[in-house]
Amino acid sequence: MTLAPSHTTSLLSRDQVLLPAVIERAGPKAARRFLEYFTAHIRNPNTRAAYARAVGQFLAWCDKRGLELEALEPMLIAAYIERLTRERSAATVKQHLAAIRMLLDYLVVGQVLPFNPAAAVRGPRHVVKVGKTPVLFEDDARRLFASIDTSHVVGLRDRALIGVMTYSFARVGAVVKMRVKDYYTQGRRAWFVLHEKGGRFHRVPTHHKATEYVEAYLETAGIAGEERSPLFRTTRGKTRELTDRAMASSDVLRMIKRRSRAAGLPAEISSHTFRATGITAYLENGGTLETAARIAGHASTRTTQLYNRTRERISLDEIERIRI
């Protein structure tokens, strides 16, 4: 592991960590505890990167003002959060405060600090009732699926991947982790196994359309017997042959942007669109929020509600009543 003094923190991997100057000056015990927090305590790479940026900015602010780790007090952290509130969104400020608070908690447990000076600091009020993820309603979703050329395995792969996200409300991160064995039949019912954040996984029964799409892809790809290999794979150059490597989330996003442009759909569409699309279509057709939350793997229906755009459809229908 590489240790280098820096005013900011950048966790490029678990083997390379830049140590902020404030932590380095606090001594080897603080440095070790800091590194343990980011390399062992935080398992999700996206969370690790986001918290590293937040903590790095805060410690750079401290270093610029000559503040040492043991000198931190609630008023100082509150001043930093107040300044940040004027520059960033409420959601971002709350995330930064959470990152700072959790790190200092970890240092307290490791007996580096006597108390957590961020514990009493409160962030800005932030209430989100409607999500920002663009959604496809029925006609546009069908147009996208119909526009995909399925005469080649790449088109079959792309249709199947989008189908899994739409019909099982799956996150793109869970879909790219799927192995061939994560699609299986038990009795008369086919199932998906989705690997979620924090090592959790849950099973979702497959919609008949998703079954059709995945079966067609597996048959043409010839990978049905390779149970431990990636389900959705990258392609090799211009040959468009499948490799044995799993697609990354960035690969999926590029594919979706390309497919959306070809179908004449908005440029804002992202991988997350299909999770919101599936949930909205389910609720529009009489599904319950509680069941949608279980399918999506949400701990709370509040999270699921962020993906519910049925009210947008109602608003559009009502506005079209203005006939001039």
C-alpha cells in the first residue's frame, strides 16, 4: 500500500491511498485507523470514492486553516458545513457531513479521538418526494425494444439486458454482476438472482417478456451451460463476438445511449431509467407500492416512491384537455 501526504484523498484502489496531511501529522495510530476505514470498513467502491472526496475536501479545508485533528470542535465543523451549504446542494452537503461524521466515529472507536465533534452538527433540511430519473412510458419503451436489431447476438444481449432491468426493477450494478446461473428455472417459473449492495441478494420471478429475451440471447450466444461465467458480456472489436468478460456499468450506459439515439428517444435516458420505467408501469397497472418495493429490493417504500412517475402521466393527460 502506498502512503503519500496530500491535501486531498483519492482512493483509486484498495492498494493505493493518498494520506491527507492532517491525518499524517496526527501520528501513525490515526493514519492506520484512517486507512482501515477506507480500505476495510467501507466495502462499496462507489461509497468509498464519494466519502473519500468528501473527507478529502474537509481535511484540506482544515489544513489550509492550520487546524489539527485533535483541535476539531463542533463549531468548526458547523462553520465548514455552513460554507458548503452556500456552494453545494442540500443532498451533497448531507452526504459530506455523513462522511465526516462516520470517519470521526471510527477514529473515536479506535481511541484516536476522545469524542466525535461532528455528532452534534446538523446538515440542511433535504426532502425529496419525486426522483429525477427520466422515465419511459409504455409507447416509448415498446419503441425502444422494437428498434433493437436482434439478428445478431449483440442485439439479443442488449434487448435481454434492458429487459432484465425493466421487468425486474434491477439496478444496472446488479445486472452486470449476474452469472449465467443467476437465471434459472424452478418448476414452471423462471427466476433471476440479483446481487445487491452490501453483499445482499434477492430472487425475482421473471416476467414472460424477460424470459423470452434472455432465452433467445442464451440460445444464440451458446453460453447456457457456462453457469459460473458472466451472463452479459463485452464484445471483441469490430467482430462483435462476445468475450468471456462481464460488461461494466459504463459499457451498459454507452449501449443505452446508442440504442436510445437510434430509437429517437431523449438523450437524458440512463441505465437507471429502466428501473423507474418498470416500477411506473407496474403501479400504473394496479400494482401496490409495497410489492414494488419488495421486487426492487428497497427497504422502504419511500425509496420506491421516488421512481413512481404515474402522476406525470396524469398531468400530461390533463394538460391535453386544453383544446384550442
